[in-house]
Amino acid sequence: MPVTMSVAVAASLAFGFSFLQHSEAVGREHLIRGISYGPVPLTSVEGASELPEDDWFCNEALPMWGRPGRGDLRVMKQLGANLVRLYGNDPQNDHTNFLDEAESLGLAVAPGMSDWPYYQETPGSCKDTDFNCFSQIKPLY
């Protein structure tokens, strides 16, 4: 069956990465074939500043990555990936379903940290604290 690839996954694949990692669980080196994934649902830069956040791994984004939707995680696996690298991550959102779906497909996940508190949050971004970002970063841990 042919694979239909979304534009987001195709663009991310261009920036994918591969390297060897020693795995204690496997007891040998294995090749990581990762795809950087940030499926912003826009067709142009118009409206980008109006997005409420950049966490696309919560339940609200299930139509992009999940089985009931276009199935981006399944497509990544079909393309040969074994790891997905994420960008935005709002610690207030539940990511259980995304992580469970990735695990069911055999995909490891490398979560990122959102840049929301650094540049986008208003008021309260790092710009407001003369780029001393301690108060913005601490709650994320």
C-alpha cells in the first residue's frame, strides 16, 4: 500500500538525523533514524503569532499524529524512523496518548522544551526580565 506523506512530515524528514547510540537495553550499538517533528497546522506564516502555543503532542493535536487522523507517527515508522524528536512541549498538557501511540509503533521520543516562556509569552517573557530566564525556566522542570 503506498504511503501518503503529509507536508509536515516531508519537511521534517529533510531535517532528520541519524547516528549510532550504544544501548544498554539492547547491549549493542544501533542506528537511530530520527525525524524532527513540529507539525504546525499553517499553510503560510500568516497567523503564526496567533497560535495559542506550540505543543502539538497533546490530545488536541491527535488528528495530526494519531490513528483517527492523518497518522503522522505511523507514516514516520513506515518511512523507517525509530525516533521522533519533538519541539514545543507545554508541561501543563497531558502527553500520555502521544507517548503511548509512539511506543505502540516502536518509536522512541526525544522531547523538546517550548520556547514559549522565552519569546512568546506576554507579559512575562525573557525579554521582560532582561533575558534572565530563570523564573521562566524553573517551572518547566
